[in-house]
Amino acid sequence: MLLGQVLVKVIALPLQILLSNLLGARIYGLYSLAVNVIQWLQHFSLLGMQNGVLRFIPIHLTEGDRKQLKGTTSGALLLSGGASLVLASVLWQAAPLLARVYFHAPEMAPVLKGLSVALPVTVLFWMSLAILRAFQAIPPMTWAMVVRSASQILILTAAAGLGFHVWGAIAAFGLSAAVGSALAFASILRILPDFYRNFSWRLRKLLRFSLPLCFAGVSYILMARLDLLLIGHFLAPESAGFYRAAVTLASLIPFPLTLLNTTFAPMISQLYHGGERKELAKLYQTVSRWAFLLGLPGCLALAGASKAVLTLFGSEFSQASTALMILAFGQLAAVTFGSVGFLLQMTGNQDWVLLNAGIASGVNLGLNLLFIPRWGISGAALATGLSYALNQGMNMFQVWRRLRLHPWGPGYGIVAVAGAAAAGVGLLLWAIHAPSLTVLIAMATLYGLMLLKMGLHDDDRIVLEAFRSRTERLLGKSGKP
């Protein structure tokens, strides 16, 4: 799964760069807004059952209840598929009204209709991945993710070569999901070849668990998707395209923390329930330091060369440079607190995670409504950055209040000093109008040399050893037939 996350993230950036250059700022903005709508509908189509299968399939496997195992698998696929068909039909009918009244762009209606056709297969893809994860079938899940992302670029490139730009983008979105779904579904059939026969459904129990999580997850999708949706209402489609590019780049900053969470979340639970509080504190501080160490240079690079980096998406996209800088520092502020959300969840304090996310999403809504009409996409970036930092800050407060843990352990100051020195050099070079490449090389060199000179902490072996063992296991699995 770790390798899959890395490869999907690596592919995501060139995909967005290719889309923006093929479509241009306005059409790219319309396409991004339509995909945003699909992602909202995807969340509700899944009905929270991606969490339900993660809970019940392992239970059925432990109990050896094959009928319930098949019932949960088939029920999740059928219910989410049915919900996606209903919502796709609603979107198809409502597309002209939504495009004209909310987005003020009637030409967006065909894009919404085209992507609505892709909604059911996209939902099937994500539900199939959740089922594979519940069965601990990580290699086929990883391959499905990677093949879906790679095939989207290949289909888009081929369609563009034939002269289909926006329709090529729509086809690439849907067909790549179909390819990924086929791979994931084939893996499910290998694991459970007769899941559609002789099963026992307890759908009420599955829905009773899943639906509350679906509605609880609205706060998270508000945090992640609301800003672009409101930009589509208040501003021109071009602005949505500019902002989508900035978000794509800024999302690179917390990605190291995401990878670290994937590796260390199970260890958090084990240490906490084993009563090893000192080891838990050491692990939390080490992971937080590495997340900051890896996220800081990305933030400095994006802030120091924001205009140059954004021109990869097209010359017009440099208008989002201020938004990118704000998002970058907002993401870095959130990363500073480390794995606080996972720490609360793995120690039985998940209610606080939900409450904090709800408060932060409410603040996000209010600030976006206030800032976007005044300051455009920079206002959206400020609202979103503050909301992310607020959410992580509230989680951090609960971690300290309930567990008496904090992320700033030995070695954290070394990273902060090296980052501050690199930022200072960058500002000086920026002030004398040095080329962006020169600024980046100077900051990266100084940052790396200072870290090497001051040395890393002994506890950093925890991270290095964990990634070494994960890599060895992954290579061992990949070598099997």
C-alpha cells in the first residue's frame, strides 16, 4: 500500500499538468469543478460502507462465517452501486440547472453529464479497493491503484493526439476507473469466487454501522473540497483552474506525514494498549520530526519559486502564486503537529477527532464565504490553511490534555534552525531578484548541509528501520508469483 500511495502521488502531478496544458485555464477549471462534484457524490454513494467492510469482513473471516462474508461483500457492492446509479441519474438531469444557476457557466453542463456516467464505475473502484483492504490483499489493491492512475494519463494522451481534449479528459477519467475496477474486481473473485451465491445478508447491521460514518465524514470532505466548490460559485472558471493547480502542489507537503501514518498507526495502538507510554512518546516525536523534516523543504521550495512552478501548468497559472504560498505554509503548520489525528483514533479518543473536524469544517465554511468574495483564490487559500491548522491544533490540545504527549522532542529544533536559515537565504536571494532555480539550489544545499553538520537524533533509526523492513517485505511479496 505504501508503494501504491507513492506511485499514485507521483503520477498525480504530471496528470494535472497535462490536463491544464491541454485544456487551458478556463476549461481546466470547469473540468476540476465537475470532478469536485463527482467526488462529493462519490462520498455519499459509498454510504460509508468502505468503513463497514473494513470492520465486518475481518470479523467474518475470524469466525469462519463464509455466508456472512459473501453477504457483506456482495451487499456493499450492490448498495453502493445502486446509490451511485441514482445519484448519477440525478446529476445528469440537474446538470444544466447546476451549471447555469450555481456555477454561472452553462457550457459546464456537458462536462457534468459526461462525468456523471463515470460515477458508478468510480464508486465500484473505491468499494472494491476497500474490500481488498479488508481481506488484507494489499498487492492487488496497490496494482489497481497504480494501473488506474497510469491508464488515465495514457488514455488522455492518446485522446489528445486524436484531437479530443475535454472529452478525452472525461473519457480518461471514466475508462481508467473501469480498468482499475476490473483489476480490483478480478482480485475479489480470486479471493471469494462465489461471493454472489449462497450468501446471507445482514444489510441493516452493515448500514447501521456505515451510514453514521458516511455523515460524519462530511466534515472531512468539507475541509478538502468546499473551497473549490465555492470558488466555482463566486469566481470565474479560470480561477478554479488556477486554484486547483495550487492545491495539487501544496498537497505534496503533508504527503510524507501520510506515508508515515500508514507505517506507524498500528504501532501507536500496540504501544498504547501495552502501556508503553515512554516508547509511544518517543515514536510520536520521531514521526513528527520526520514529517516536519521532509515537509519543510517542500514548503520553502513552493513558496520561493511559486510563480516558476505554477507555469508548469501554463503561463496564466502564475496568478495563483500568492494562493500557493498561503496553502504551503498552512499545510506546513498542520504538519508541525504530526500524527495527532491518528494518535487520538488509535488511543480510543476518536470522538474528539470527529468533533474537532466538525468545528474546523464549520470555520472553513464561514471563512471561505467571507474571504473568497473579498480576496478571490488567495482568500480561499487563507481560509483553508487556517482551517487545517485549527483542526490539527485542536487535535494537539486533546493529545496533550488526555495523553500528555507533544510532538516537539529532541532533534526538532535542529530541523527548525536549518529551515529558518534556508528560508533566510531564500528571502535574501529573492530580494535581489535571483533566478528561481538559484534560490532553490541555495536553500536546498544550505538545509541539507546544516542537517548533516548538526546530525540526526538517535531515535531516527526507528523511522529508517521501519521503512527498511516495509521495503524488504514489499520486495519479497512482489517477487512471489
